Amino acid sequence: MDRPGSVATLRKAVADFARAHLPGEERWCVALSGGADSLALTAVAVGERRTTALIVDHGLQADSARVADTARRQALEVGCVDAQVLSVDVGPGGGPEAAARNARYAALDAVRDGAPVLLAHTLDDQAETVLLGLGRGSGPRSIAGMRAYDPPWGRPLLGVRRTATQACCAELGLTPWQDPHNADARFTRARLRHEVLPLLEDVLGGGVAEALARTAAALREDTDALDDQAAHALGALLSGGELEVAALVPLPAAVRRRIIRGWLLDGGANGLTDKQLRAVDALVTTWRGQGGVAVASPMRDWRLFAGRRDGRLVLTREPVS
């Protein structure tokens, strides 16, 4: 029988997620750090599907191996069918938070064996993500936050507060790991969590995290609708891998830039920034003979350029000298 309180809240959130997004799935993985959010998620996920815990050891702290092994043992104790520790090397690119995240996702993707992976992001994490997007001026796609299910990544707890995961662990007698990085002011998210959001809650009279999450949901609906329009238009406008400028000019800017974004991604670009998209858009709207725009690409030996030629947007690749 369900215990009252936060355990029941989390179990309902996971069950609702499973019905909505993974009705035919018999197994899944959970990314487990050992912290309260992921430990609580792991403990309730085992009641819905055959669960494998994946513990990523980033090797960034002296006792990381011990923390990872403790999390592995806790996962087996709560009922996981398997628990694996994945050791990764965190590179220097993009700052420590981004580098650790990239290494973590790559490791999880490599071993999930076709199964979806549940991540323990909460409503509080969603609010922090929206604030980060606002502060960086990254546009509506960033402010729209995280999706509940973005295959293979699932986030059943996006509607649950962090206090509920902590209470869930307490109710189940589980001792979560307290990551010192979560309180380290060197990290942007830690300062948002401990300084910015509490101040906003105080100044605005509470409910800020929920309001930010609602804003993300509303923006995501709008963004999805515009993305669908752009995807349909891209298929109609694309000819031989090129885009006719005259057909792009009369389109609303929000749709046109999404078409351009989809075209660039299909052509091999990745990690596109708003500045890059606007520069390519300027080849359509404010054409004065300017040269091509370099866009981010995973290719090490080649650079990708978007340019305009004979009234069309074209993609070219140039070797890195």
C-alpha cells in the first residue's frame, strides 16, 4: 500500500508519465547521481517498469568513486534489476557545467541499449532553466525549458518540487548524497538556486518557480506550433538542398528563421546560436552582397558556411587549413 505524502505524489507523477509517453515500454533506465531527486525517482520508478540505474562518475571530486558505489548499492536495494557505474572523462569545452553535462549524456546514451532514460529534473530545475534562458537572451526555444519526453530522455518529475523528492527519501528511509557543487557559488545554477530564486520569491510574494514553469509550458506550445509550420514549409521550399530567397522573404520572421534553422541542421550544422541564425536570415532580408556566414558544425576538418548565390541560400563546406 502506498505510504501517504511525497512517496504517493512521486509515484503518481511517474505513473502518469509512463501512461502518457511510454505505454508499451516494459523497461527503462534511470540516471542516478545519488542525490535526493534521482534517488527518489529511482525508488518509485521500480514500481512501474523493470529499472536499470545508470550512475555516472564524473571523477571531479576526490570521493566520487565511493559516492557512485553507494548509489549503485542503493539502487539494487530499492529494486533495480541492474545498476551500472559509468566512469567518464570531462573535457574542458564549454565550461565545467556544460562539459560535465555533455560527458554524462554521451555515457548514458552509449549504454542504454535502446531503453528510454529517466532524468530527475524537477519543477525547480525547470524554473532555473527558464531564468538561464532569459539571462542569456537565447530566445523562446531556450525559455520554453525542458520537455517531459524528448526521446530517449524522460523527465517525469517536471511538475514536482524539489522539497517533495527530499521528503520522499525521508519517508522511505533513504539517505541521499549532498553534492557540494550544488552549493558552490562558482556554478551559475547554484547561485540561481540559493540566491536568485529565493530573492524573487521574496520580492514577488511567492509562486515564482511555478509561474516560470507555466511560462515554459505556454512557450513550448507556441514554439511547437511554429516548428510544425516551419517543417512543413521547409519540405515545400527545399530544392536540391537549397532555399529560394524570394519564397522566404514574405514569411513571418518567426517561421522564416525556423525554416532556416531546420535547413542548417539538415545540412550538418549543430549548436546553432541566435546570432548565427539572424546572420543567415540577414542574407534574405537585408542582402547587400555580404559573404557567407560560418555556422557551428561537428566536423573537425571542414567548416560549414551558409551563403547566397543566384537568389538561393546555399551551404558550402571548406577545409580547415
